[in-house]
Amino acid sequence: MNHGEPWWIGLIKAAIIVNILLLAMAFLTLLERKLLARMQRRYGPNRAGPKGVLQPFADLLKMVRKEAFAPVAAIDFLYILAPAFSAFTALSAFSVIPFGEGWQIWRYHVNGEVADVPISLILLFALGSLGIYGFIIGGWASESKYSLLGSMRTCAQMVSYEVSLALSVLGVVLMAHTLSISAIVDKQVDTWWYAGPQLVGLLCFFVAGVAETNRPPFDLPEADTELVGGYSTEYSGMRWGLFQMAEYVNVIVLSALAVTLYFGGWEGPWAPLGPLWFFIKLFLAVSVFIWLRATLPRLRYDQLMRFGWKVLLPVATINAVITALLVVIF
């Protein structure tokens, strides 16, 4: 809960968390390439540094030095703003994710999240919805048919799965009687993890989350075999890198949200190690995203939309209705 933390402590935490998140995103790309290589009986990156550990920094230098071209007909301001906006909303969403119970440091109480607001769950979904505009505007402002088609697919896919994602979380909200993410974790600490009673909601949340982040097998908006590169076709260098950063940060944010809503957040066998348990669970959740990429083939677009509207959305709705009835009865 919020204990009147001084504003300057929040600024320090924000700066630390943003840098940790950027570093985690960089090494997530290495983790993905290493795990995919092992699953496919390959070595993966092993040239840049010991065992390839410096590969993320080599990739960063490559993107920084790469020429940042732009289409002649592009709408300059929106074309440049779109990737930066997507990256900003992705980083901002992590500000309401609690990673610890809170600590008393000298005379000050430090909360376990950057911002603890009563409607943090709504704020997180609002930031996620705003982030979609970055992908859509980026494709539209490029003045390219391939990019525009990628933006249209992105919009249609994310709208259908965003609704399912919200409905899957509704069961947790009804059980916890709050929209505060930190309060939801406190409820699980006092009772049980919601992964058990909300197993159907968890499965819906995870599938919708994979589609929301455009990860395989739901990566149709940027399927290079079909759309060249989707909404990012006309981007290069760090502008393209910002779009990729937004995607990987969104994977981390949704994995962290799954950990806090369904797996007890920072709770573990030994309470003082709260943040450690949170990051262990986060690592396992992110690894599942990578596992799916190595296992499942890409869906056709009609299969993707049919599954979202005709299967996932009804199941998430029924789960929310049943949960509401059980909460009222018991």
C-alpha cells in the first residue's frame, strides 16, 4: 500500500527501473536467440564476448551506426514520433507493476513499485491501448501499402485480443474486489494464488497476451514472409530498433502482469527475498513466450481472427460471468 512516499524517491526508482528494464530487454533478445538455438540443436550467438554475452551490445552498435532512411512521401513528424511513442508507453506501463512488498530505508518507506494508484490495472490497460497508436501511425505515416496493410492488421488483431485480455483479468478483479495491482498481490499473499481458481482466466490471459505482443504464432502484423515487415517495413536503424524494443518490453510487462495477477507476485518461501522471487517467476513466464516461438507454426490471418472473436472472447466472457456468480453466492 502507499505510505506517503516522497516524490524524489519515486523519481529515483523510475530512473533505476527504466535502466534495468532496458538492460533486461537487451538480454532478453540474447536469451531468445540462445533458447531457440538449443531447441533447434544450434549454438546461437557465441562470438561477441564470452559465450556471446556481449551480443546485445553488438546489435545496439550496429543499429546506431546503420543509416536511418525515410521514404520521400512520409509524413515526417508522425513518422519519427511513432516508434518513440510506442517505446514510451511500453516503458511507462511497468511503473505500476509491484516487484516487492516495500522497505523501510532509514527514515523513509520505499514502496515496491514506482507508482501505486488505486486504479493501476485500468492505467496499465490504458497505456497498452495507447501504445497501439504508435504501430498504427508508424505504418500509415510511412506512405507504403505494405506498411499500411501491416497497420490495419495490427489494429484488427489487437482490438479483438485486447477485449479478451481485459475480460480474462475481470475474474481476478472480482475475486480481489480491487483494481489496485499491489492490493491484488496482497490478497493472494493472505489467501492463495489466483492461478488455481482462475485457471481458465489465466489461459485466456496468456493466449491474448501472446497475440497482443505480436509474438509467434500470432505475429501476422509483421510476418516477413507475407508483409515484408508490416508496419515497420519503411523503418531502419534505431527507429526500427525502438519498435523492436517496444515489442520486447511489452513481453516483459505482460509476463510481469501475469506473475502479479495469478502467481502471487513477490511472494515466495522466504519473504525477505521478495524481488528475487518476482524476477524468477518473470524469467519463467518470459521463457514460455520463447518456447512457443520455437514450437508452434504461424496461424493464417482468418484463423487468428476467428479464434479471437469466436473462441477466446466467449470463453473469457463466460469465465467472468461464472466468477461473478460464485462471488455473489459465496
